[in-house]
Amino acid sequence: MDVVDSLEQGVAATRRLVDAPDLAGITGRYFDGEKEGRAASEAYDPAYRKQLAALTESLLPSRHLRS
């Protein structure tokens, strides 16, 4: 079973990513709480990402209807 952080832990982890001088300029990395980690394996699979993008697009209203 996955461990779910408390609201306070989530806020502390987010504040660290925003405020920590040692993380200034860091982009494009995945963090699990306060530790750098790896996203789920699907995040690195181009075919899965393409499938997810297509599903997402199918669930959104048509582009011509958006403002």
C-alpha cells in the first residue's frame, strides 16, 4: 500500500522545492516528497505517453469550442 503524506508534509515538500537555495534553477526533475526520485515507469514510455495524450484530448471539449 502506498504511503500518503499529510497535508503538512506535502506543504513542507512543496515549500522546499520553491524556497531551497540548493534547488534554485532545478527544472524537469521528479520529486517524491522531499527526495528526488523517479516517476512511474509509464512516464518514461513514449507509447504510453502518446496514448495518455490521446485519451486526454478525447476527454476535453473540442478546441474550436474553447475560448
